[in-house]
Amino acid sequence: MASDITNQSGLDVKFPESVWGWLLIILLALICGVFASSVPWLVKYPQNWFVPLADWINIFTDWFEAIAKPVTRFIGNLLELPMQGLREVLQWVPWPVTVLAVALLALHASGWGLVVICVLASLYIALSGYWEQAMNTMALVGVAVPLSLLLGLGLGIYASRTRSGQRIMPPILDLMQTIPTFAYLIPMLVLFGFGPVVGLIASAIYACPPMVRNVSLGLQSVPEEIREAARMSGSSSYQQLFWVEIPAAMGQIKVGINQTIMAALSMVIIASVIGGFNDIGWEVLSTMRKARFGDSLLAGVVIVFIAIIMDRISAAYANRDYLSSGSDAPSKHHFLIAAGALIVLCAVLKFFDIGTAIEEADWAKSIADWLNLKLDEFVGAYGDILTSIKNFFYFFYLLPLRTGLSQSILPFTWGFDFTGPMRISYAVMCVLGAIGVGMRWGWQKGLGVAILAYLLYFGTTGAPWSVVIATLTYLGWQVGGRKTGLFVLGALGFILLTGMWERAMLSVYLCGAAAIMSFLFGASVGVWAASNDTVSAIVRPICDTFQTIPLFVFLIPTLMFFQLGEFTALLAIIAYAFVPAIRYTENGLREVSPQLLEVAVEQGCTPSQIFWQVKLPLAMPSMMVGLNQTIMYAFAMLVIAALVGTTGLGQQIYQALTAANTGLGVVSGLSMALLAMTADRIMQAWAANRYAGLDG
Amino acid sequence: MAGEGKTALECRNLWRVFGDAHGGKLANSALPKGDDAIRLAEEMSSAGDIVACGDINLKIKDGEFFVLMGLSGSGKSTLMRCMSRLTEPSAGELLIDGEDFLGISDQELMEVRRRKMGMVFQHFGLFPHMSVRENVAFPLRVQGASEAERNAKADEMITLVGLDGREDAFPHQLSGGQKQRVGIARSLAVDPELWFLDEPFSALDPLIRWQMQSELLRLQTLFHKTIIFVTHDFMEAVRLADRIAIMKDGLVVQVGTPEDIVLNPATDYVAEFVKEAPRTKIIKISQLMEPLKTGKPKKSGGEALHCDMTLEDALSWSAVRGGALPVADEDGNMIGTVPPERLTAALSGGDDGE
Ligand SMILES: Nc1ncnc2c1ncn2[C@@H]1O[C@H](COP(=O)(O)OP(=O)(O)O)[C@@H](O)[C@H]1O
Ligand SMILES: [Mg+2]
């Protein structure tokens, strides 16, 4: 395991035992390459070997649905009640009252700075003409969040207090956080039938893991003495938990509340693909479908502003605890006054019928029309340039990664044929390159070059399944030990057996393509931000905002210019996934100890030497964590990007959703989660090795 | 003070072992005694278990100030935590007011803690989200006392520990000494009979520590609690204790009054502690005196040492006199004499059987 750290000295090539494994894999790769026609099943997994798991699940679901229908429908109706009630209230209350209430909340949470932000944002929402849709969304969020928090609190207590919880909750949470958003909707759809309740329940479940994690983390970090002080006072376990431990852990729990609120909002927006609730997500989606991007943009901004308001206020509450404020005594008093004022205002406005219904905001309509016009003009005028950008990336980046150089170099794409002699020289160059790199920087790097060259030749989708599984399993085993190796084997085996392999590889390809670009872009910005405080100060709030925006919104600007297709999906994924790359790179570089740098300067290193040979290696573990996060973000966005034209698992999940096919949805959703977890396990083990290497 | 009186808390063959190598060797029916117990403890340690308390036998009297003393890791905290059942003993018996304390139900245990026990922690264990008043009132709140009632009691306790005016402060706004005053006030709020203090002053500066010890003594003259006090500081133990139990590797190696221990350390381990102690301030004349051989005590002429005098005082007194010094008791009766050589011998430690 530690072999890739110990052996970094130049020519002193010691081959540890693991080399034999790699040689076997290379042999397998050669067999698949040369004798492909005699062992086709090693290259392409035969269709009649599939396990029809999806069908079995459907049979089970049909049976279960028939039994559970009365119960689920009852629960659905039960939840529909408060949601409809909240919806009525939010629609009934004059919007100035709501805006004022938000402002007061912001004032209480933080101060006048936040009030200005929140008032401007909510005024926009009110005046954009999307007030009704926004309030419908808020009605869903308003019921989903408390449900999710309660669920999260319960599970968090379970996860921290019981032995079984400590054992089984972490993997369940991992799974819950990697299962794609759409996949949550499918079983809900089948169980609860079309309607907003599906989004409500899916959102409550989807959003609870951060709450669970933070509650359990918070409870576990309550000092033992405090727990014992409560016990020695003779507290019952209820008193101990609710009077002492939970309040003492509140700082951490509030972080969880903030994250859960944001996740719930994100899911509610995504759930609008089910349709039929006239919420703000649906507004964006339907205008996008009609290619009225001006309207989508205006509505998209509403979503962004809702997200910002909710995030900033809940984050302010999370940061503002008893440690900073003294006593909260006067706030009860203030609360009553504020509530009274709001009610009076509400009554007055109602009486004069002001601010009750926002009429079609004409000006907003005309702005939207104007935007639509301008966008059409722009795309008309620069369409050729946009198309060539798209084609360039498609032919020279995406296609080679997908089908490999062997398939993608054609007169039509690259302007020439990939002839036999060229293929042979490519192979020779790669072998020499791998050996050269291996001699210079250690055999692992040489092996890496060989694997990449192989992948580039055959493409992600063209690479034989046997070689891919063998390579990843062995890699997992080498970096993370036997458990990781077995996990990778099991995960990929599941995908293969259930017949998801080809789709999965398409997802891997697009996710990989996006992750590479996100990381290159993000890491470059991170390097810049680490060396320049002004850049850092500008980038930071941008990153914060990008992280609060629900994924869905990223589709609007990309689709606007590049129509449906993989390139558009690629851009949308990059727009969402580059943030962690920036953050971890900057942090990693900034945390390099100044003493080390001084030593390097004294030894007469040039700035570029310092950067490449001191800073970058030391920041590497942190950057690897950033890369891992980037990949996870890319997987999350991949599924949403199915709306704008992808071909992988994401697309399959979306199709399963529209067809309400639970079996297909569950299997492809699980496959996606397993892919993400595979990448996560390998990357984390790798980063851990690098950290260990730094210490040692 | 100490002396007669009934037993408040008693440990009989009490064990607490961490680890699971010892298996079923600690059956309550056949616990080893004396040297056998020591052998068993050694056996278990070499098998990889930690014997935090081995065969503890103690009787702590009502109103006694009892100190558990020993180096860090010697098992003091564990013993105290067994006594309050924050840790469950592995074997043995524990009696409070003569009644079995180990076999009671959770509900009863909760009641005992509510009514009879108070505990002060080394790192204060204050609830960070509660004000000083709420912290002190917490044990009353747990019992269901009304807000007015518990606030009145809390304010009374806060005054008692000298924190008037800080009722609404939060723990993070207080100094270490103030925090521990809150801890003390909270532990006394329900007027417990048994008062546990686990190194309550170890986290404080030496000057504050001295001050807090004085306050503790003052409180004890007011309340006469049965105190079980843990410390690793021998001077603190000597200053506060009626009796001290010295622990080493989970075993109690000596129990006695501070004077007993200073004059007759049972083992080298104890002697090590004693070396540090200012003997002149601890040893009392009554322990050095040769009692009168004959008859009833007679009145001294006023020219006598007092039997409660410390060695230090006696030395300065003797400097102006020669010959055997007469000793008188509280009523001024002559009860014995002390040869001056004995004072100097006691000073150097040559007196006590070395
Ligand atoms: N919960 C526990 N688990 C395992 N070992 C423990 C535990 N608590 C205490 N010990 C061990 O028991 C021994 C006595 O600890 P303790 O009673 O805290 O000593 P003291 O208070 O005298 O410093 C130590 O060796 C300690 O490591
Ligand atoms: Mg201790």
C-alpha cells in the first residue's frame, strides 16, 4: 500500500510485489486487444448474462404498491394538508408583509448588512412576477424542512447514542448522499402518485443526511464531564438529552440545519420535473423547454435569490450563538412587538387590498421579451462561432475520451485517417514514453502513463470491461487495502451484472471529462488566489454563491447558448464542480508552513522551483481531496444534466422517472451511487496515503 | 469531626478492572482477600487488563473529610466514580448509609443522585449554554422545582460562594476560579449528604488554589458534609483531610490521618510524598509526647507545651528553655513531657522507625 510513497527516488527502481499484479493486468489488456475476436465476452459483456434485477424489483414494487397503497396515499394526503395550508397562507399574505418579515428575521439573525441583501432579493422576487410560484416552492420547503430536521434529529441521536447506530448509519448516509436526486423521486412517485407530495417527501429524505451527521457529531463532541454533571444532578435520560446535550451541541447542529435547508430547497426545485405544481422550478423548466431563455433567466434568478436568503439567514443563526451574544432576554419582548406589527400591517394592507395579488408584472414580462429577443439575435449572429467552439471540444476532447483515438480520428473530425503505421507509432511512442517516465519518476508514474495511453486509444466506452474492472480493483486494493479492493470489485460487478455497464461507462466518460476540466480550471484559479489576496477576496464570495445555487439553475445559461447536447452538459457540470478545486488548492497552498519556504529561499531556490518542488508537493494531499470533491460534485450534476442531453446513467434515471419505472430507476440510481462511491473510496485512500507520506 | 459517628459510605472488596482478559475471575462469591487480592491484581495486569481499583476496603464516616491521594493513573477518579456509579464496579460491595448501593434500580439511583449526592469536576463540567444561575439551579430543575424556588436557592448558593452579581454571566465569561465556584455552588444546591470532588482545584493557579482550599474548609465548617476529595497534591491532602487514603496502581496502600501518614509512611511510595511535606507544620506534640507514667494529670504551672501545638511552634518555644518540656492538654492539665532531642529528631525524620 505504502509502496507508491516509499519509492520516489529516481533511478533506484525497486519492484515491489505489486508489479506482478500489474503485469498480469497488462497481459489481460494485450489479450483483449489482440485476440478480441476470439474472446469477445472479455471485451463486451454478453447481454444474455445480465441479471434482470430491474424486472424483479418491478415485480416486487407492483406487489408492494398494491398492499401499501392505502397507507401511502393516506400519508400523502396527511402531508398534503399542511403544505396546502401553508401555500394558502403564503399566497394570502400581502407580499410587503412577507418581505418585512424576512427583513426582521435577517435583522435578528445578523444585522443591517444582511437586511439590505435580503430586502433587495425579496423585492426582486416580488416584482419579477414570480411571487406566486416562489411562494408555492416555499410552501413545499416550509413543510419539507421541519420534517427533514425531525428525521435528521432522530436519526442523529440514534447514530450517536447506540452501538448499532454507530455501525450502520455512516454507510447508509454515504449511500444516501451519493444516490442521484432523480432516483429519490422514482419510488416516491410510484408509492405516492403524481403530485407535489412526491417532491415533499423526497426532499425531506434527501435533505436529512447533513442533519444526521451534524447532530451525531455535535452530540459526540459534548465533553464527557458535562454529560456526567448532568447525570450526577440526577437527570433522566430525556432531561440529559434535551436539556443538556442537545443545547450544548447546538452550534454544530445549526450547521446541520443550514445544510439541510439548502439541500431541501435544491431537491424541491429538482422535483419540479414531475410537474403540476406551478412552482418556480417548473417555471424555469417549462420556459427552457419552450426555448424562452429570457424568462428562464428571470425565474432562475428568483431561485438563486431564494437560496441566498435562506442560506445567509440560517448561516447567520448558526454563527450567532450564546458565546457571542450575552443574554437573549429582550428578544422575547422584541418578537412579540414584531409579530404584532406584522399582523397589523397585514390587516391594513388586506383592508385596502394592496399588495395582495401581484398582477402580471408587465415590466418583468417586457424585460423577459427583450432578453429573449437579444438572446436570439446573439445566437443568430454568433451561431457559427458558438458551433465551432462546440465542435472543437467535441471532436478533440469529448469524442477521443469517449470512443478513443482508435475510433474518433476520422477525416470528418480531425481531417485525416488514423492509418495502420500511425497506430503502430502511437503504440511505440506510448511504450517508450511510459518506460521513460518510469525510469525518471518511478514505476508507478510510468504505469500511469501506460494506462492513460491505453484508455485514450480505446476510449472509456471501448475499453474491455475485464481490463477496467481488473485495473480499478487492483488499484483500489493497492491504495486502500483489501476492503477497498473488494468494494470496488463488488460495485463494478453489480453494474456489470445488472447490464448497466455501457451506460455507466458513458457516465464515467462525461464525468471524467468534466472533472478534468473543472479541476484544471479550479486548481489554476486556486493557485492564483493563493498568491494574490485581491483575487482571493474576489473569488471567495463567488465560490460561496456558486455553492448555494441549486444545481438546476446552472443549466439555463449553458443551454441558452449551446442547445441540447453533451457539450452543454459538460459546461453545466464544470460550472458546478470547479468550486472545491479552487478552495482546496488555495487552502493547501496557503497552509504550507512559512518556515519551510524560508528555508527554500535561503537555499537559493528560484520562485518556480519553490512552487513546483516545495509548495505543490506539500499542497498535494489537500488538492487531492479537492479533486475528490470535484468528482463527487460532477456525479451529482451529471444526473441533472440529463435534462440537457447526456447519454449515460443519468439519462436512464431520468427516463425511468418519466416512465415511473422503479426497477430501472433503482438499479441505475444504485449504479450511479456505486460509481461515485468507488471513485470516492479510491481517491480518499490515495489522499490519506499522501498525507501519511508527508508526515513520515 | 472524624472519630466515632456512623459510617456514611463503605467499600467492601471493591474492584474495577478495564479490559476483558480477566474473564470471570471476579466472581462476587469468591473474592480474594489481602495478599491473594494483590496477587490477583498483578496477575490481571500482566494479562493486559488495567486494574483501576483492586480490592478496595474503606469506611468513610459521616461528616468526614476523606481524601483520595495518589499519582496520576493510580485509580483515584475511578474509585470515586465507582462510589457515585458513574462507573459500574466490576465486583465487590458498596454501601451508602449501610444500604446496598449497587443493586438498586435506575430509578432509585437517579433519586439518590438527586437528593444525596453532589459532584465537582476537575474541568468544572459547567453547561456552556446556561447562565451561572441556570447552571446552579439545574439540579433543582431536574427535580421539578418551580422557577421561583430554584432561582431563590441558586442565588443563595451563588452568594455563598462569593459570586454575587455574576448570576447572568455565561461560563465562558468567567475565570477558572469563578467557574469552579459555580461548580461548587451547583453541587451544593440540593444540599447533598455526600459531596464528591475530583481534583477540583488542579486546573487553577497555585494562589487561587490556596484561596479555594480555604473556602472549602469554611464551607465544611458550615455544612459538615461527608466529603470524598480526589487530589494528586499531597500538601492539599494534608491541609484538607481528616483522613487520607493513598492509592498506587489501583490499590490502597495506606489509610490514616495526615499526621499518621507523615510520621509512619507505610511504604517507600508513601515516604516519597511525605518527603515533600513540611513536617514541622503537620506533626503535633501529642504524637511525640511521652505520657506521664503515674496517676492523674496534675495542673501545670502554665509553663507547658500544648498538645495540639505543631512541631514548628514547639521548637520556637523550646529554644528558650532547657530540659524535658512539660505538655498540657486543653484543660491545662500536665499530661507528659517531651525531651528536646526528640523535637529535633522529628524535624529530620529520624524518629519514625526508619
Ligand atoms: N474508561 C476507561 N477505559 C479504560 N481504562 C480506563 C478508563 N478509565 C480509566 N482507565 C484507566 O484506569 C487507570 C486509573 O485511571 P484514573 O482512575 O483516571 O486515575 P487517576 O484519577 O488516579 O489519575 C488508568 O490507567 C486509566 O488509564
Ligand atoms: Mg483523575
